[in-house]
Amino acid sequence: MTRSGDRAALNGWQVIGRIEDIPPGRTRSTRLLGQDIIARRDPGGTVSVTEADNGNRSLPVQERYGHVWTSLGTPERDLLDMPEFAEEGRRLITCGGITVRTSPLRIVENFLDLAHFPYVHTDILGAEPQTGVEDYKVEVRQPEDEIWATECRFFQPQAAKSASGGQISDYMYRVTSPFVTILYKTCPIRDGMWDLIGLFVQPMDEEICDVHSFVLVFDEANSDEAMLHFQQMIFLQDRSILENQLPARLPLNPRDECAITADRTSLVYRRWLRDKGLSFGAIP
Amino acid sequence: MRPNVNSGFESDQWYAVGGSAALAAGRLMPATVLESELVVWRDSGGTVHAWHNRCIHRGLRMTLGFVDGDTLACRYHGWRYGAGGKCKVIPAHPGMIPPDDFQIPAYAVCEHAGLIWASIGAAGDSVDFDGPGEHLRFCRDLVVRRAPERVSALAKRAIFRPYGDGEDDLIYEHREIAPSVIRIDARSGGDTATIMLAIQPITADRTGVHVLAGGETTDERLHYAAWARRLRWFMENPDAANSSWNPLSIDHS
Ligand code: FES
Ligand SMILES: [Fe+2]
């Protein structure tokens, strides 16, 4: 497969690894939107990224939120804003890339979904018989052009590594680009604060991607390693589902799959992708 | 979708997909017929169902799901599907009655002669051939990495040594008693031993063979199970040197 011609995908900022995945003096070969690329960090610490078959053109690069970002096109917008990264007392855990054989859009859609908790993350993020999804709000916010789902509530037996016993968790979901999504979740130990969990999906080809995730939380009890393991366990449960959806590409026509009220975030996401003309990993 | 699999392997036919005894109540299994993926499952009342292996919600393979009484549950969001593939319960909206068109395509399925049969097209009411008799039992399922037409042709010259018999004076008769079902009788004197092979076209280069054979005792069952294993090997390696172990050996036919 060769490089995508999808303008909506090419002109966005995409993650290609964690900052520490590209140490000084080293290179990292990877793939983005059907194009092989090479990232190098010079001994002075500056990262440069080029296409593997064209070393002359330097791609835009920035390092933020623990990760390295680039673009094959001309980014029309800034990277998403997450002011929480500047807040005192939060801990950042980056989980590293996990390869998943499906469309990057299926990954994002799965992340936006409350109803799968009792079945895919049984006894951790949900359990029968508490399966009902209450109504929530979902909107596309302008001028940011971001999807926000708010007032999401769900009963969870063990909502986070720091949670003991079941609780009703409050969630907000945010989609800032076709391949970037953030979850805001009630912090179990600080009233009124949100913990963040985010996915930066690196679309390699239309049916394979690396999923880079992070956790940005208030947590004094658990080690980084324990939190990393918790996130990895949850994500591996999702992966076993994600690699078994047929077709792998996300159908954007609402008639291709049966949706219910609880799926409103996914319906808005699919319509938003269609409006952008995004086709990478999609069935129009 | 079905490029090379045809010449006799039509979608409007019944194909064996596994042994009845191998699918207990409350269990499911995957099966592929002419490139179509199926989920085959037995409800708690004992009835077998064969459906398209895809949830209508987000496309998850139903073979990842689980049987819940007389319904099959999807592993992703727990939607329950009952007879005919109709969606019965959507756990995210416990009070909701799913619309009529929330339905997984269901295929015709039946049980006959110790095997489960499914049709992805419009086959007749049920599998139509005389059962092989009480003395035959489900022996084993084989998956052969060869085209269905080729496997079918090889099956029509397969021979075997009846359990407890010498090799001498055996007369073989091969008959296609239904499309894709081959019956092999081995006669010696007044005795007849029978093996039945039901061919399942999986893909253009993969074929299932479901073997029914005699099996009164453990020794007899082991005898035919070993034969079936050799059959698979020689079907995949038909150019291997002739040996007296080869169930497809021309010398014996
Ligand atoms: S994909 Fe089967 S219930 Fe959602
Ligand atoms: Fe999940």
C-alpha cells in the first residue's frame, strides 16, 4: 500500500512515538498513512522526520504531551490544547505503542463507548446487570471543531487503579482529530477534578495502527508500573474485540450498522468524519 | 466472493460443518462454508442454530460471544439474539424492544447421521440421504489444505482396512450418496464395513472432511481415527511415495 491521498488525514498532526522512544543519536523507522518515515534525534536533542524515500523534505515536528508529532501535509490547525498537562500534582504515564490490526477509526470509536464495559472489561469497568447507558449530551463544539460528549455516567466495579469498590463514574469524552481522543473521568481521590486518559492513534495503513496512550492523573497510592499494567490490561481486552470486527474499516453510512441511542457519540463521530471527507480507514 | 470454489460446490446445498456430539448444549463453534463465516451454536434446549458470523451492531464476530439460555450473546455489548437471529435484548437500553429488522441472517441447519449440516443458500428441507446405519459414529473432522474439488476427487478413491480384518480379498465400492457425501463400502466375504466422508468446501484452498466410521469399541475407534489422520496427510501430499499405509494408494484400488 502506498501513501494515502486523503487530505483530511494528511494535513493533521499525528503521533509517531513517545519522546523517549527516539533518544539522542538514534533513529526510528515507522509508518504513517501508508508512507514509510524515519525520525532521527541528533545528539543535541532535536528531532527531524523525513519520508523514507525522500530525505530532502523535512516534515514538521513537535514534541508535546510526552510524544513526538509530525504531519505528512501542511497542518491547518494547532495541536489540541490540554491545559491539564500544566497542573501541579498530576502524574503522566505514557503507555507506549500497541499495534492493532484494524482501522484507526474503529479504535477511536471503541474508546468513545460506554456500553461495552460490562462485557469487555467485566468486573472492572462494568458488570451485569448494571448495563444501562443513561442519556448524555453530545455536540460538535465550534470554532474548535471538536466532539464533546458530556454528562456520561456509568456504574463501575473498579473504575481505576486507585478506586476501591464500585462507584458511579462521571465521564466526558473529547475527539480533537480523527485519530486523537481524550477521556475525562471523575478523579476518585480529588473532588471536582478530572483524570485524563488519552489515545493518540498512529494510522499506519488503513487496517493497522499503533495506539499510543497516556494517563494523566492525581494518584498517590499506585506506582507508575501498576498504573501502566492496569491500562495495558484494559487495552488488551479491547484489542481482542477490535481485531474481530467485520469489516475492519469503519462504515460511515449509518445504514451499514444498527445503532441505538447509546451510540450517539459514535453516530456524531461518523458524521463528523464524513463531513471532513475523511476516507483513510473508512468505508464511505 | 466465491471465485474458484464451485464445480459442484453450490451454495444451494447442504454441507456438514461438524459432528453433532462435538457441540454440546450451551456451546458455539465457528464454521466456514464457501468463504462465508458462520457461527454454529446449540441452545440450552438442544436446538442447533447457524448464523452469519457478524453482529449487526458493530460487526463483531459472534463466535467471540457466549450462549445464554436460548439466546446467543455478543461479546461486545451483550446484545442477545434468539431463534431466527432476531435481536431480543439490548442491555444498554434494558426496557427497549428491538426493532424487527434488528436481525442476524440465519442459515438453514439440521442434524442428520451424527453430523450438523448447514446451507448458506436455498437447500431443500433437510439433508436427504439414507443414514449410514446405527453402527457408524462420528470419527473426526479434518481440514485439508487443498481445493474442495481435488479433495472430493481423492475421496472417491480412498480405501481402508476394516477393523479386525486382514487386507486380502477386499472389494471397494464408492458412491456419492448426496452432493458432497461419499460412502465407501469395503466387502470381504459376506461382511461389509463402511466409512462415510462428508466434504465441506471452506475456501478455494481449504476443505473440511467429516468422517463417520465404525466404532463399537475404543480400539475400533482408534483404528479409524488413525486412518483419518493418514487420509489427511496423503490428501495434502498425494505425490508421496506409495506405501501400504496410503489410503489413496492406487495399488489397492
Ligand atoms: S457489536 Fe455486538 S452487541 Fe455491539
Ligand atoms: Fe474498552
